[in-house]
Amino acid sequence: MSNNFAKIGGGLNLGSLGSDPINGNPGDFYYNTTFNKVRFFNGTVWKNVGSGSGSGSGVGINFTNNGDFEDGIVTPFVTYGNTPGSQPVNGSGGSPVSTLSVNSSNPLSGIYDGLFSKDNNNRQGEGFSIDVTIDNARNGQILEVDFDYKVGGGFATGPSSDLQVFIYDVTGSTLIPIDNPFIESAGVSHFRARFRATSSGLIYRLIFHIATSNTSAWTFEVDNVYLGTVQVQAVSSNADRQILDMISGGSGTVGSGTQFGTLTFTAKATARYKIIGEVGLGPNGGQNPYCQILEVSGNPVGNTQSNPQFAFAGSSPYRQSTNTFWYGDLTAGYTYQFNLQVYNFGGGLIVQDSRIWGEQIGPDQSPIGYSSKVYASQLISSGTRVTTTPSKIGEWRSQLRNGGGVTYTDTNGNPTIQPTVADGIAIYGNTSWGGSDPNNQPSRYEIFIGFNKVFRSIFYNGAARFKPVDGRPIQLATAAAQGHVEAYDPLTGVYSVAGYWGQFGTEATHYGGQDTASGSVATPFFDAFQHIGILSLEFHVDKLSRPLL
């Protein structure tokens, strides 16, 4: 036994108190009867025995300190007031009005959580942050941000959420792209996103930033803050995936809201699910179709969400579109009914086949065992525009077409419409073959998305990801071309997209694509997405009645 130690036999009874003593000596212990925890004084604050930095939701190395707020103080989190803007300058300094405090009233977990409060004024540019130091061994690696949260008051969630998450490389004095900065869900929920550490940075600032000018008062509770290595998630072998083919090789003419199948779905787990519909349109299809999945029964009742599809030209070959139409929280043992409906406003639409299925998903809306998505717009919206071939995450290049050919010159500055996560990336068109692109209105982009990636691109009619657009290259006539040419080099990691021009050299007009209302779009927006950090994969082989083109 060590010198000055005593051996205790038969147990020891600690003194009990309802709250922390005002004064304490380092090493003091007592039993807190309010929280039913043993607490000790570390020389600065009282802490629970066994309390840590915040555990995250899996197994990994957490570099944050007091991420669970169980120290009873907000330190090392601090509030800040940067110049008002949708992105922080550096997440430090200033004179913020919004406050961060420790909350002990119904915390998300443990004795305390953090409570960030904003009043009913525009506080864009304010927020709170924490500096985190990582190991040298983690340079250049994918790291993960993870925390529990609860929103209250007039907090707006979704792709333009009031509070957004950013990573700032303190060493390099720059923002680092993160794959999903948004607070997606109302009430109590969970956040998880990832970013790549730089090759030399060791100190990163996790920033919770007020990105909007919302004048409503709101609160944001946060707990179990994690910034560390990618966590290994426990994946249940009983993940609930039920697939039901509604029509295989069948056909039907669509009227105004024709039902093409019903999925009767009994949830095996109390969890979040998504219901997916797939519709294949045959030749001689009409214009302006869209599909929706409607939950017509079930307890608790979910919501209805309709999703416009791509426009299908009347003489087009077979095409297929797969979309997630509905997601929500279902209860184990309850039976839900979902109807797949197809609408057509142009007449003569033929559905070649269709199917509908449901599966359990994780808190980030991705299937159990899968990772979340990362969008190109997320990589470059806080990245760097370069004038040479981009070579690392966050770098991108925007170029103007020179008149009378397909050679390009870099823009003098950032595009007039800059890339954002909410809107995507604007790519200009509607210039004659002989005319050069106006300055800062690029018709070509190069984006570094990483080596050996599998991704999907999508085009939209306008900002806010409004109306999908068919952006494939088409020669409309000798005087008009439409669409875009895309390329990806897995060895360089560069994805490029540019307007398509035909072989005539007489085109007076270039269109970016055609939307669901059969309208030609001059300046569409585009984006590309991929899955990162895949933990496990499922392979499903379905019988196909036609080739997928």
C-alpha cells in the first residue's frame, strides 16, 4: 500500500447534500441527493464521478472537453459576435447579445446541458464555439461532429436553419467544408456530420453560427458534443427493410392522380423510416408528370410530400426515376398504408412499371449501416476558387467560354451567383455560339470531389433546388443546343461540367435544360452528391423489365 494511504473495510458512507457546497478542497467527495450522483471537487468545479467530455453516439476518440456540460459551467465553450453573415468570420470575439448558459431543468442527458438563447431581434453573425485540439495522427483524416439537441421557440429548421454548424481551422485561419451544416429536425433530435482535417492543422473551432436574420426568439439546447474520429456505429442485424414491387412490367395510362400501388407496412422497430417510390415511364409519355406517396392510414399519422420528377419528352426512350417521397417516425407494431400516385397534366403518359418500398433509416436520414451524403456545393461554398486545376477538397474553378469555340478563360472573380448549400451551383447559358460568356457568369466548372468516387449529379430550374431539370445534351435544331456535358477523372478527383454545343457552329441560343413544365431553362443550378464513410453495404438484385438508361 502506498505511503499515507488508508485501507477501508466494510464500505464507506459519504455525506449527502442537495447541492454543491460553496467552498471545496481538491479531492472532496459527497453524494448529491438531487441528481443521485457522487460528485468531487477538482480544484475549480464540482464534477460527477465518471463524467467525461461527451460520449457521442458510437465508439471513437472524442477530443472535446466538457462536451456534456457536466462540469456545471459552459467553459471552454464561448459566445461570439462576428460581422453579420450567413457564414462566420472566425467564430470568436465581438460583443454578442445571445447567451450560452448551463441548464439543469430537464436536460437532454445527465445533470446539465448547454442552453443557447436568442432574443426577438436579428442576431445574424452571433453564436457559440469551442476550440478542439486533435492528435498529430489525425492530420488529413475524416473527423466527425456529433451532438444531441433540442430546439424551441421560433427556431427554423431545414436547409436554411437559423443555427448552422461550421468548422474553422485555427492554425490555417480558414473555414473547412463540412458535409451537412444544417439543423434538420424540430424538437429533440441528433446531429452528425463529417469533415476532413487539413494536413497540418491541429486546432479546430467547432462553431454554432446564427446564419439567418430571423427576428423570432428561440432556444437551442445542446449536449454530448463530440468532435473526434469517425465513430463505429452498432448496426442491428434486424434492420427493418421491407420491399414490395407493385407492378413489374405492367403498364397503364395516367390520368389526374392515378394510383399505381399500395404498400401496407408494419413497422418492426420504433424508429425513423423512409418510403421510396420508383416509376418507369414508357415511350410516348406525356409531359409534366409527378409522383407522390400519400400515407392514408396509420397511428401516429405522418405527412404528405409530393416531389416533381424530370420532364419526359414525348418520343423519349424508357427512363426511370427513383425518389424518396416520405420519411417520418413510425411505431413498432403499427401498420401503415402508403399509396403511390402518379399525376400527369399533359395527357398520354404511360407508366411502364412502378414499385414502392420502405426501410428503416438512421438519424441523418440515411439507411441503417450507410453514411450520410456530401454535396459538391457543401465542399465549395466555404472553399477556395482557384485558377488552376483544383487538387484538394474545397477547391473549385469557374470558367467562361470564349466566343466561337469551346475554349475557356477563368472568371475575373467569384461568380455573380455564388455557390451555396441551399441553392446549389448556378451555371449560365443562353449565349450564342459566336458570343463570349459575360464576365463572372461561368458556363463551366471544375470541382475537386475526391479520388475514385461514385456520385450522382442533378440539375434544378432555379434557386432553392426548385424543379428538377433534364440537363442531358440535346441538339434542338441547327440554331439551338441544350444541356450539359459532364466528366469525372477518378485519378485527379476532378468533376467538370460545361454547356453542350453541337456540331453546327450556328447556334444562336444555348439552354441549360428542360424542366417539368416543358420550359427551357437558361440558367439552371446543379449539384453532385456522394456517400462518404460507408460502414456497411447491402446489395439487392431486383428483376428488371427493361434496361436502365
